[in-house]
Amino acid sequence: MNRQQLTEQINRKKSFLCIGLDTDITLIPKFLLDHEDPVLEFNKRIIGATHDLCVAYKPNSAFYESRGLAGWQSLINTWKHIPKDCLSIIDAKRGDIGNTSTMYAKAFFDKTASGMSFDAITVAPYMGIDSIQPFLDFENKWVILLVLTSNNSSKDFQLTENTDGHLFETVIKKANTWADDDKLMYVVGATRTEEFKIIRKHAPNHFLLVPGLGAQGGSLREVCKYGLTKDCGLLVNASRSIIYASNGENFAQEARKEVLKIQKEMAIELNRIFS
Amino acid sequence: MNRQQLTEQINRKKSFLCIGLDTDITLIPKFLLDHEDPVLEFNKRIIGATHDLCVAYKPNSAFYESRGLAGWQSLINTWKHIPKDCLSIIDAKRGDIGNTSTMYAKAFFDKTASGMSFDAITVAPYMGIDSIQPFLDFENKWVILLVLTSNNSSKDFQLTENTDGHLFETVIKKANTWADDDKLMYVVGATRTEEFKIIRKHAPNHFLLVPGLGAQGGSLREVCKYGLTKDCGLLVNASRSIIYASNGENFAQEARKEVLKIQKEMAIELNRIFS
């Protein structure tokens, strides 16, 4: 899904919501445990109840890996069920020397090799361009680079200052030279609204993937105030607040209600730029 | 395996070699492809031919993930075959917000959850202590933090300068406050011998995991000159130069010959400190 297609979906659905499939088998409704692949069943029902109101799904690789072989199978199965009108993002935060990153890219982008071909992957910047290039080399795929994360200890290193500004600014400025904004997105936490202005100074047009809404405390209004661009430029992610809205039989309907609340707010924000 | 046990193995085997199992199914001898799990068969034979001469094995997660479900099965099978007198390191370079890193830790440390329980994992520092703590919380496990990597573009960010020195120095100084040297190791590339003196200034006693020997061009002599401590303090990794020494029937024996060359050099270095 290229940038124009993504923007079309955002405009059509009046939503720039990404739903994080951080599916923990110990937190899903108990009645699903009778299914052959309970995590897949959960994800299918969440997707079924929400796909008209969001533009992206983001399975979090860790939650699948934690269950070993069964979890990896759930991840492959889940990838197959993400609708084509939604961007499929694997949240993997990978990054290693070139020949190793090539293997990670195959793992998530090359269906023939691994059984999965996500539209986008999150990657970590610490090892520099060598570690990112193999992902960029795949055509028609997005690379989403960690810039400023939503967790408290993002300050440990991301907010350290060098002659060039904060480390996260160095990352964004350097990454701007690696690929264009039709190929590269940046992760900026919803809890970092103070820094959104700085981010938008360096990356006025890039799509930002913004986690940290809901359970982590970020505010959609604040994110939009500083983050929205003329074609939206935001994918705002929520995970736990949606997928665990209820753990009863009606969990998918309750998830939809949460999504509707967010989507309505998003429609208002989008009206400001698209009208 | 705790620090004392690791040092005992080093002293007993006169080796501080870690063998990287970056096993690429397209590069292994063709006759192995008839086996049910060719990558496992390859790794078993490499391990069988070398385990008396090295103290650690380090499967590189990317090479297994790239093959999807079959690859994940090979990784689990390989973990089971790493001998107990060798440190088992999963080279995964993970790191995410706390609840996600907890899942990554389960994936590689919690056998009940995932089928694997490595002794150690490599992790990435960018997201700070929140992203590392869940790994540290596992008892009797090592956490090996990226500090200064062997690839060319490590300079993109790791060598940027802030008021505190280079970023890699900030990482090491901060990480020193997170855990002791009986729990935490640092990754320092063998191609970074100039910076070894700085690293040893900040981390005089930590074990360093040193990749980049062989295919990447690092020198064992140089690494030892600046890196050796009174109980060794080094795990030097080689991967491709050993495991792909030959792709004939005799690949395991040829791998052993390569290992012997390195081990003899290591024995000379160790004699200087242990004698």
C-alpha cells in the first residue's frame, strides 16, 4: 500500500487509527481457548468488528514469539487475515548488520521464504544505515524507524543532547537522507507532544506512527494539534484499550465501541484538514 | 551459567571463542537437504566437531526467522543441542517498552512458554532501561547490550558526541547503573580496537561479546591487547569463517580446523593472564 492509497483509505474511513494486535493468550476471553488457534480466533474477531473503522493493524511480534512455535503460527495466520484495505505493520523493532537485517527483512517481507509479507516493519536505529538498508531495498514496503518512543526511559538516550540537537533529532535528520517520505515513517510516542513540534520541523511530511494512546496515557487532541499534515501524516495506534475492552463473549463488539469513540474524534480532526 | 562457571570453562578449554550459528540454508552442504531439519543437522555437526574448543554458541535469530515456521522449529531444536558446558546466546537484538520486552524475554528465556531457555540474549539500548529491565529480571540469565557494533554505519549514531562523550560511552555508563558485571555484558565490535581502551575505562571488568572476527576483518591480537581482563572478560565471536569453512562432506572437520587455529591463538593470550 503506497502513500496515496493509504491517504485514500484514511479519507474514505475518516480514520487514521492503527490497532495493535498485542494479543496475550492469558488475557483473551476463556471461551476462545477451545479453538485450535485461540489467538488467531481472537484477532479474526477483533479485525472483523473493526476493519471498516481503522486503516492499519499492527501485530506485536513479541506476543507471538513468547509462545514459541504455536505463537509463530498464530502470527502467520493473523497476517493472512489482515484485510487488503488496511496497512499491515509488523511491530518487530529489528536491526542488525547488513546480512542479518536481510534475513529479518525476508522473515517479514518475503512470503516465499517465511509465509508472511507485511506492508511495513518497525526497525531500531542504533546500528545505522547498514542495519536499515536491507529493509528499504524491498519494493513497495514501508520502513518505520524508532525516533522518539512513548516509554519513560526513552529519555535515557533519545533525549541526550549532542552538537546537532537531541539524539532523536540526529536520528531523524540522518534518516531523512536514507529514503523519502513515501518509503519511510517515524515512530513518535503519543506521550511526547512537547517534542512533536521539533519532529515536524525536521519531518514536515513524513507519516508518523504514534503509539502510546490509551493505556500509556497519550492524548489524541494533542497529537493532532502538532502532528497532522495536509494529507494527515499520522497513524495513531491503540492496542490494549481496544482489544481488551471486555473479556466477555461480546469482546469484539466492545472493542468496536472503543474504536468508534476514537474514530469519531479522528473524523473531527480530519475534517479540519480535508474540508 | 554464572561468571565463575564461564571463567572456569574458559580456563579449562583455553578458549574464549563463541561460534555464531548464522546458519543459512542456501549455504549449507547440499547433501544435508535430505534431512528433515537440514539446519539442525548442520548445527549438530558443527557443534559436535567444535564444542571442546569453544565456550559459547550464538544462534542468530534472523537466520531462523527468515524461514518462517520451519526456521523457528530449527531454532528450538538447535537450542536443545547446545551442550551445557557452553554458554547459549540468542543473538536477537530485541528491545521494546516494558510489557513487550517481557514477552521477548519469555520467548528466549522461558522454556515453559516458548520451548527455549537460552543463557543469554543480545538487546538494543535505544529505548532505555524500561526495555532492558524485563530481561534483567530473569534470574541466572545474562543480558548482552549493544554498545559499539562492528558494522561501518555504527558511526551514524554510536559515535556521535554529546556532553558526556560519545553516545556509546553514555550507553555504557548508564548501563553500568542497571546491573552488575555478573549479569550484564556489552557488545563491542572487533573492528573497533581504537575504542577498546575507552570501553575498558568505563567497563574494566565486564565481559565483552566481540563479533566481527574473520569475515568482518577484526584482529584477535588487537582485541586481546586492549580487551583482556584478569579473568579474561572476552567472548570473541566468529561465524561465517568457521561454519562455512567448507561446503563439502567434511564441512564439520574443516570448521574444527578453523576453530583450532583461533583456539591456539586464544590459548597463547590466556597464558599471559592465567599463568
